[in-house]
Amino acid sequence: MALLETLAERYRRELTDSVVPFWLEHSLDRECGGYFSCLDRDGTVYDTKKYLWLVGREVWMFARLYNTFDSRPAYLEASALGIRFLREHAFDEKGRVYFSLTREGNPYAFQRKPYAAVFVCLALLEYGRAVGESLYREQAEALFDSIAAWIDDATLLDRPALAGRPPVSTLADVMVLAALAYEFAVDDDDPRWRDVMKKACEDMTRHYDADRRILVENVSLDGTDISGWPEGRFFIPGHAIETAWFILHLTEHVPDDAVAKTALDAIEGALELGWDDAFGGIFYFMDVEGRPTLQLESSMKLWWSHTETIYALILAYLKTHDDRWLAWLEKVDRYTFDHFADEEFGGWFGYCDRRGNLTHTCKGGNYKGFFHVPRALLMSVQLIEKTKGTP
């Protein structure tokens, strides 16, 4: 436990002295509400649009900090700033969530995917816990039902069903339903949440490639062979690892030793296949057969893949006490802090090329916000401290 205790101390300092202050100082839009996510290295705003999946994440993050880490009024006030903006501007006339808005809250872009709504749902749920008002949970539950419906039938999001596109299960859909159900179940023993979590565990095994010991992104639901398409060979190591630790969390509510073992195997398999032995770090995208990917950024190293892996490895070790997880943890932790943490301005960079050189100096954008870094640091600290002294 000595290594973990040392890491916990460093993660706590990084969270409280660098990451949180950076976003608290530069991200909040006190004039129009919500948050800026497109922040340059020093916190300068370079795009004033509001990206709602990032607004939802930031609301959740500040509320989670307030609820479980440090009940500072500033955290609750920051969360409230975002939740008001979401409730006033996030939804269209059909109850769908926009992808982005202007600074003032006017609709700018709509994405035919449910993921912005996922994080608005989490934001409502966590903020409701912070203020003790049931109306936020009620709205979150109604939004969960919509999200489940949109995942089941994408035409509800104006995404047409096309003759050449077979029905496919995507790992992202499995993960978000799992994450939502787990959060609802924290303080609600309604059997519906256990049913969703149990199904998520079953769906996860459908994505498991036993030969490679990884979770692939897309699997056919009707038997159509999609291996001739890049989508059918698509592997995102960081995403597979993130999904695996979510599944390990689910087994706390729906115990299943076989599912837990599969999740642990998927973490190790993703690292064995996804780690770059030449230059270090975890590849962003991969083709499981080693063919070219359609994504030109596949060989890049991104912040979130590494932060998710840090937490997954801590969780894996504390569940198994197998030292092989610590060996991986030291390697991933070293790469992560060497390449992404910024001691000068605070906050973290997000994007490196394969050799580890920064490709962008910004701290946030339309896909990077106040979420993966603080969540991983917070959860890692809390997990280590919770289990300190246990055999």
C-alpha cells in the first residue's frame, strides 16, 4: 500500500492545487451562465460556445466534489451556475438535448446521439443530491427513460434507419446505461436499476473478444459479418478500460464472479495490445487486425485514456492484490504526469503525438472539459483512502 498512499497524496495535491483551481478560475461564465470549456494553456477563452455534454460533466464534477470531498460553498455555487443554464437552455421542444449553444444559450448544433443528454442526466442527479431537492432526480429519471429510448431507436433523434446498416451494439451505449444505472442505484434500491446493470454486464460480454482479451467497440446484433469494415475491427483501448472499471463497479450491485474476471482480463488485454512499446503511452484508436484505421489521429496519446487507466489499475489491484497491476500503474502514472500535467499554469494538457510531443497546448475544447482528470484523481484518492489498512 505504500505506493498507493504516495500516489494518493500526490493526486490530492494535483486535484486541489492545480486542476480544480484552474477550472474554477477560468471556466465559469458568471455573466451568461454555464461554463466555457475551450480554454488555452493560461485559461484564456478561445471559443465562447457552450458544449452541453461538457457543461453537464462540469456540473456533475463540482457537485460530486461538494457532496463527497469538500463541501466548499464555491463548489456548490459553481454547480448551480451550470444547472440553471442547462435547465433553461439545454432542451429542444421534443425534450432532446442540444450538442452546443451560443454563449447566451441559443441553439447552435444538434448531434444525433444521446451522449449530451447522458451528462445532463448525471448533472441533475448529482446536483439534486447536493441541494436535497427531489425535483432534480425526477427530471433525471425522466431523461434516463428518454436516453434508453433513443439508444433503442435512433430515429427518435432523427437518425434514419438505412438498409445497408445492420443493427449493432456499441460499447458506448453499454457504458452510459451502466453508468447511469449505477448512479441512480447509489441511493435507490429500485429493482429497475439492478435490471439495467445486469443487462449491461451481459451486453459487455457480447463485446468481449476472448482471443485478444479486449472489448471491441461494435458487434453485430443480427449475425451480419462486419469484420470487413473498419467499424467491425475498431478498438479504443482507453474506452475499453473505462468500460471495464464501470462493469467492476456494477458487480457491487449485481455480483457475478465471471463478469468481474472478464472485466479484469479486459483491462489487462487492452494494455497489452494498446500500450506503445516504442514510445510509451496508450494508443488512441486501433484496428484489431493491425490494418489502417479511418481516424488519422489513431496513433496519438490522449489524456483521458491514461487517467481512466490509472483509476482502473488502482481498482484492479485493490480487488485482487496482484502486484502485476502495480507494475502497470507505475508505468502509466509516470507517462501521464510526464506528458499531461502542467506545473506552470495548472490544469492538464490533452493531446500528444505518438512520440509524446504536445500537439495542442489548450487545456479544454469541445471534447475536453472538467471531467476525466478531476474524476480520476478524486476517485483514486477516495478508493485508496477507503481501503487504507485493509489486508
